[in-house]
Amino acid sequence: MEQANASAGEDAPDPALSATMTWRKQRIGLSFVAYLASSGVVAFAGFQQWLPWFVVAMFVASGVLIHTAFLLLALLDQEVSRRDALMAMALIVVGMIPSMIVMALLDSRPLQAALLVLVIVPALQEIWLLNMQHAQQRLRNDALQAELDDALSLVNRDALTGLFNRQQLFEILSREAARQTRAKGVFSVALLDIDQFRQINQQHGYETGDAVLRAIATAFGSRLRAMDVLGRYGEEAFMLIMPNTPLEGALIKAARMHEQIAQLAVKGKDASAIKVSASIGVTAFCQGEPFEVTLARAESAVQVARAEGPNRIGSLPLVGEPVVQEDATVKSALASPRT
């Protein structure tokens, strides 16, 4: 049964291909109808002896041959998306040739005018149909692009918080490290690890734990710069990437993150307020190093913070510099007004 379904899926026609073939047949059919009308005008000229009957016969036969050939070409052509406009223009030009020859042989201006109209109107109609087809194709492409963007968003986002997931954070870190290496610039990384998150889940339930994660994501996401990137790094961990930010500025931002966490109002299943705190590790990118080294230093900075107890900020500056922990920069940031 599965094999039958798979083979049926493989044999299913491509919707875009089917739509293009339908437009082609419609254009050829309308052109042939106009050619039949032209044949009536030419036949009338034959009855009036304004044209030899062999010219009339050749006109009718050439019209049948031209449209049959284009119909067969449309059915056999597999590269419809690439050659569709070319085929439409070719049908317009080739379809005009017999009528233009007959017009040159006719002495009747009214019949010449009638043939000219029957040549111009189908040509304009073909161009209009081709534009309509392209407009529908653009709409289909836009819809497919929107679906692709939605799919990529689902792949790159954490389902619970809506933030970037771990894989996407790694890609952003890699691009930022390469960009700042070329520009001789700097960026900083902060890792936030919620204190005693397992106890929150055990005492208040996993739904409350999820509410804590969403509350932190919402609180931080609304106060970041446009260039900053916030994502969920692990079960209870978040990562903040701060482009063009030295370590001192990142420490100030981390202190304000502590303030924001302290102001969170998350209720447990018994309606009691849950106090949330976090340990934050901060580091800065060192020129030329792989982003994995920067990330490992940020994780070590979290351990530095945890070594001093919960609700602390730890930092590991560039290689060779001393570890800074709750220094004067952070303390002054706690007292500074919030941006």
C-alpha cells in the first residue's frame, strides 16, 4: 500500500506545469478561433474572385498546420517554464505571416482592414493572457515563499518561547564571529541560567516552569536593541548575542537583566508568586578565535557566577586578563537608570 501511494505521488502532475499547459492550450485555441474568422474573410474574397482559390486553400491549410504544430510542441515540451513566453511570441509572429501575404494580394481595403483587425486582436489577446499567466505565477511563487518562510521559522525557533533555538544561535554566532573578524570589531555573549529551575518544576509543576521561561523571553525580548539576538540555549538557559558591544557594556546589560528578572511576576499552581533568579555568564569575542571558544568561555563564566552562589554575574574577559566578578562596573550599572 505504501509503495502504491509513493508511486501515485511520483506520477501526480505538477500543479505549476498543469497550469502552464492550460494557459498554452487556451492561447492556441483562441488564436485558432481568430484564424477561422480570418479564413472566412479570405473565403469571401475567393467567392468574389478577388483572390485565386489556391491562395484561399493555402491560407486555410497553413493556419491548420501552424496551430497543430504549436499544439504538438506545447504538449511535447518539458521546459514549459523557460520557453513559454518565447512560444507565445513565436505563435503571434508566425500566425501573422499568412494574413500579411493575403493582405498584400488583396485590392479591397475593407477586407484588408478586416484581416488586419483579426491579426491584431488575437496578438493583443495573447499578450494579455501571457501577462495574466505571469501574474498568477507570481502569486503562486509568493505563496510558496511565504510557506517556506513559515517552515524556516518553525525550524529556527523554539516552540515554547518563540526565540531562536540552539542550532540557529550557533549559526548566528558563527556569522557574527566571521563579520567581526573582518571588521576588527567586537561582540559579547551572555549566558543566563535560571537558578533552581528543576525545583520550580518539581514544586510547582512543568506548566509553571514553562510560564517562567515564557515570561523571561517576553521580558528580555521587549527591551533589546534591534541588533541584539536572544535565543533559548538549553532547558533553562538563554543566550544573548550583543554585536558591537565590549565586555563593559555587556556587564551593564547583564546587570539590567538581573533587574528585569527580579521584577517578574510568575504565579505558581497555588497562585503564589514565584521568585525567579538567574546566574549570568558574560564574555567578549577575542579577535580571530572560533566562536566555539567564545561560547566555551561564556559557559565557564556561568560557572564562575554559580561558584559565588545564585543570582550572580560572572565574567571571563579576553585571554590573559583576570576574571571580573561583581566589580564596580556591575554595581554602578545596578544603580544606573534603565534605558
